[in-house]
Amino acid sequence: MNASRLMRSGLTVGGWTMVSRVLGLVRDVVFAQLIGASAAADAFFVAFKIPNFLRRLFAEGAFAQAFVPVLAATREQEGEASMQRLLDAVAARFGLILVAVTAFGVVAAPWIAMAFAPGFADQPAQLQLTGELLRWTFPYLGLISLVAFSGSILNTVGRFSVPAATPIFLNLVLIAAAIWLSPHMDPSVRGLAIGVLVAGVVQLLIQIPPLLAAGCLPVPRWSERHPGVGKILTLMVPALFGVSVSQINLLLDTVLASLLVSGSVSWLYYSDRLVELPLGVIAIAVSTVILPVLSRAFAQSDASTARMTQTWALWVVMLLGWPCALALIVFGEVILSTLFQYGAMQVSDVKQAAASLTAYAIGLPAFMAIKVLAPHYFSRQDTATPVRIGLIAMGANMILNLMFVWSLGHVGLALATSVSAWLNAGLLLRGLSQRGWYTWQRLPWRPMAQLSVALVVMMQCLWITPTADAFSGLTVWARVGQLTALLVFAGVLYLSALWLSGVRYTRVFSPTP
């Protein structure tokens, strides 16, 4: 796959992801109006985060990173018939595991809620509500894991649009549940939990037509045997801690935040949601595209394609990730105020969420780098190295959490996650270099200097950025108008500075470091 085709695939995934993330922000605006940062909101966010965390850890993390390289290699080396046998065998075993895990989660919901939010133990009503909501949201894990399985198949055969567009339906269903179902529920968050379950069903159903069209719909067959199943399981166990370490760190933030003042979980949730927007639109879109390409390149011993693909991925996430991080730091309060400060959300909540947003944004380029560096290891079926690196980063995060949380509160949790992400990304890059899989003959000093100059120029927007207090007195449309003007102005400054420093956009997606 050449650079232009990579760019087109990346733009396709990024475009659908952008729509999904924008709808996600609309969803969170509705949530902020409906439940704000209350104790009930904390209960729902914990109940929603648990299956989402497990989904990212197992389905999109360990399973996808182990499954796609094996599936791509099977298709390239053994043909379509062998690939279909592998799909049928995996579907049978994966489906049974999901049924068992889902049933366990529903039965053990109160104890799981206690484990993930120990700070709720002093508030029995909140803990009970969390367990009740978790019984509705936990089946989402099984449904969305099957969605991730289907998406991995479609991505491997080069059909990226449907998997990228699937999260749109989660947001649409949750918005509908918040508007039409929640007002009739007591408490209202119960309607949101039911909406999560319905969304999982909808997302799974829309995978069936494209799988049929591609001729690779899995049919569970217990009698089917394939050596690829064992290889997937072997790779999956260590991959649990590879690309998903950042998710584990974010979950640790939630556990510790439940021990802090009421609202801490919600402040972290809203700030994390803003970080997830560029992370999903840019880094996850790029990583989705490059994993099958790197896997095929490895299967064909094509080192040139692997190097070009990795260079393209790193260049895109750095060129776009750094200005996104700076924008979240500079405009954090006004973005949060514009999106969420209505109804139950107060100015004080905006300021608290903006503080943790700044801490998360510091690590945004590292989060993005992890997403595009880890697939290189998985494409070569090396899951041991990301495990070792991930464990180091996770250990550092836990230590930093305990160091920062007592003085900085929820902001310290976000900062610890960012610092450990930089450690993780640095070690991943060093590991690729040491193995000779991806090396530079010289450091790309000129692109780094050009990027730095553009960021300094963009930072001048700080002098004209209003505070949350000033924004709180404006109407909705006045906030939207001023925020849009600020973001456009910052973008023009950044792009103009890049151009004047010598960056030409015709080469943006195929640099030569």
C-alpha cells in the first residue's frame, strides 16, 4: 500500500471517526445537562467505563492486536478458504468465552462495582446504584466485543468504513435514550444504562451486511480446527498489557478518583472525553489502517513498505497531535464551558475539569505515539516486548499516582497518566530501533524545528483567550461563535507558520526523516 493509498484509507477512517466523536461530544453535552457531575453521574460513568475498559483491553486491545496479524498472514500465505476456517473456529471459541464472561459480570455486578469504585463504599446508595446500572451495561461488553471481532475482519480485507462508522450508532442511541427514555426513569441515569445495552445490539446488527458482502461472515463451528487459533491465544495473553496500558492507567485514575471528593470521577470523565476526540480521529484511525498493512508487509518480507508506513504514521500523529494538545491546554476552559456548562454543570465543575484536561493534554502526543508504535510489534507477532514496556509504564503510573494524588487531587491522577505515557512511547520507539525494525540514519531536526516554531506561534492565542467566568455569562450561540473564531484563528496561525517555515502540504503524508 503506497503513501497516497494510506492517506486515503486514513482519511476515510478519520472522517467517520470525526463524525462519531462529534456526536460523542453532543452526547456528553446532553449528559452534562441531564446529570452534570452529581453522585448519580459518577455511578453511571463508572458503570459505563467498566465494560468499555474491558472492551478496549480485550476486544480492541489484546484480541485485535493478536488476531489481525494472524488473519492477515493466513490470508496471504494459505488463501481465502483457510482464512474462513480460521474465522469459524475463532467465532465459536470467542463467542463462548464472551457468553461466560457476560453472565459472570451480570451476576457479580455489585462486587465488580465495589472493586472498581472502592470509594463508593462509604455511600451505600451510590454503590447500590452503580451495581444496578452495571447489570444493564455489562452485556455491552459481549456485544461490542463481537463488533470488534467483525471490525477486525473487515479492516483486514481492506474495508474500513463500516468499523469506523459503527460508534456513531452508540452515540445516536444514547442521545435518544437521554432525551426520550431517561426523563421517565428514576433515577434518570437508569435510562442511559438501558440505552448502552440497546446500542450494543444495534452496533452488532449493522456488521452483518458488510461481512456478507465481503464473503467472510463467521459461522461458529466447534468442529472446525485451525492452527491459527492456538497462535492467536498465545499472542493474546501478553498483548493484554501492550497497547492497552493507557486504558489500565485511566481505569486506575477512576478507582483513585472514587476516593476523592464527589465529582472527581465526572471531572476526569469530561476532560478525558475531550482528549479522546483527537486521539480517536487521528491516532486510532491511523493505527487501524497501518496494522493490516504492517502485517502484510511482514508476511511478504517487505521492509521498505513497513518503514514507509511507520514513518507516515509517526509524522501524521506528531504534526496533528501536538497542536491538538496545545489547543486543549490553551482553550480548555472555554471548550468545556461551551460544550458542557448548562443545566447541572457549574462553573466550578468546568474549572476542575479544565485542570485535569491540561494534565491529560500534556500526554496526548504520547498516547498517539503509543497507538502507532505498538502495532509494529504486533504485526511481527512480538507481544512480549510491549508487555515488558507496558508493565514498566504501568508501574511508573501507579507510583506517580500515589505521589501526585494527595497534593494535586484528580489533576495529579491525570498528570501521572501523561508522564507514564511518555515513558511508554519512548521505550517502544527505542525497542524498534534496537531491533533494527525502524531506525533513523539521523534525527529529523528540521521537521522538529518547524513544528516547534509553529507551536510557539500558535500559543500566542493564549493572550486573547477568555476565562470560564467570562464565558459563563454568554449565550449558547455567543460561546459557540467565540470558540469557533478562536480555534480557526489558532489553526490559521499554526498552518501559516508551518508553511512559512518550509513545510509543504503536498509532502505532509510522505516525509523523509
